[in-house]
Amino acid sequence: MTSLNLFSEEESLQPLPLGPQAVLLRGFALPLVPEILPALDAVTKTSPFRQMLTPGGRKMSVALSNCGRLGWVSDVHGYRYARADPLTGAPWPIMPDCFVRLARSAAEKAGFPGFEPDACLVNRYLPGARMGLHQDRNERDLGAPIVSVSLGMSATFLFGGLRRNEPAGRAVLHHGDVVVWGGVDRLRYHGILPIKGPPHPLLGQQRINFTFRKAE
Ligand code: SIN
Ligand code: FE2
């Protein structure tokens, strides 16, 4: 992959534009981390992390859970949103209030006021786990942005174009960083390089990512 140094290694706390309607908000989630971590534990106690199959029948390297009215699931039948956790048969855990506040305030800061997520996909990456370039396009409402929160180990985020073969820029995401993309950037291809590097002081050898969506 071409490594355009589009986003440079900008580590200031200024919002860093990744596109006309895409922005990296460094450290935006940090003040809420003390509330988020216990809420996350409660979510994954009810709906544990599990590795799902891709439509091609391969096990994803990332393990996932969800909270909110809808949860993103994948199996040999395809990708979709489901009201119940296929593992437990019960509804997904309610989206914790601190999650909703974080998603709303990050969206607003990025220029998308009034964001009301109904789905929060929680991804867990252990060292070596990755996410290939893809678009988030299973949502009915593409007018709403995606709000993506990083916790734990750092990761290299790839942010490409509207077509898979366009070169992707890179940005290293750290604990507490939030990326928001919507509008003309809503369908940009994105992914995560295999996780490596030192463990995180609070979360150890893992990276957790939330992506908030308005699915329907
Ligand atoms: C995703 O695109 O679902 C995850 C992105 C990330 O882990 O930062
Ligand atoms: Fe995605």
C-alpha cells in the first residue's frame, strides 16, 4: 500500500482534518474513560466478545460485541444489523449513557449536531489482529456520521477514498482518540493495520474500538 504521509505525525490536540467532513479529535474521549471502562465491562459481561465469520467463511481476527438497539453481525449469510445477540438470543445491552454522550459530543464537535446512534459496535483487537479496508455501508441512514473511539494500544488507521484501489492515508490512533467521518466522506474505505507495540498501561495487550452508527 502506498504510504502517503497525508496526515503527518501530527500529535497536537488540535482537531486534525482527514477529509472535508472527516476529523481526528485527539484525546477527545479521555475525560470519559473512568465512566466508559466499567460500562464497557458490564456490556461485555452480558454480550461477550466473540470472533464472527466473514461471508466468505473466514474467522475475523477481531472479536466483537455490540450495545444499543441494533448490533452489527456477520456470518456466512452476510453482514447486517440484528436486534438480538446471536450468541445469547437476548437483545443487545442498552447503550450506556456515557457512550451516548461521548458519541453525540464528538459528532457535534465534528460538525454533525443531533447525532442519535442506535448501534455501537465494540471491537477488540489483540496483538496481530487487523481490519482490512472496507466501507461502512450497512446503515440505512448514510446522512449520519460514523463516530469511532480508540482505547488501549495504539493502532495505525488507514483512511482511503471512495474506491477500494485509491491510496489510503495513515494516522496513528491512541488511547482516547476519536475519529468522525460523515457527509462526503461517509463512504470512505478504512481499516486498521495489524496491532503491535507496547501494552497499554490501563488496558494491557489489547485495543478496544467503538464505532457508533445510526443503523436505521
Ligand atoms: C471499524 O471500521 O469497524 C473499526 C475501525 C477501528 O477499529 O478503528
Ligand atoms: Fe468500519
